[in-house]
Amino acid sequence: MANGSDLGDYAQQFLGLPYVWGGNSLKTGVDCSGLTQQVFRHFGIELPRTTYEQIGEGSPVGMKGLRPGDLVFF
């Protein structure tokens, strides 16, 4: 099972990948929610496609309770 640091380490390899609105490909480009969906999917964690859907997943955490791998929406 992956931990939050594993998610972050994996995601970092995509720095510089083109931003593509609605993009969902770690080869040709992603948008923000596409990136999180694909990174989490790599570790067997399914997230919905859009930010508005992703917001409803998981459990809310206060600022002091944030850990690596948590998604922050504002």
C-alpha cells in the first residue's frame, strides 16, 4: 500500500508536463484534477475525474492534520 510520500514522489516526475484543459494523460498532458486522478490510480486508488467530484471524496481534515498525499481544495 502506498503512503502519501509515495504519491508525492511519483507525481513529481510529471513536473513540466503540459497543462491541457480536461487532459487526463500523463504522456500528453493533464489538468489539475486529471493529474491527481492518474497519480492516485497508479497506486490503485480511484478518484472521480473532476475537482468538483474529488472534493466529495475522503474525509475533511483541519490544517494541522494535513499529511503528505492529502488533497487540499479551496
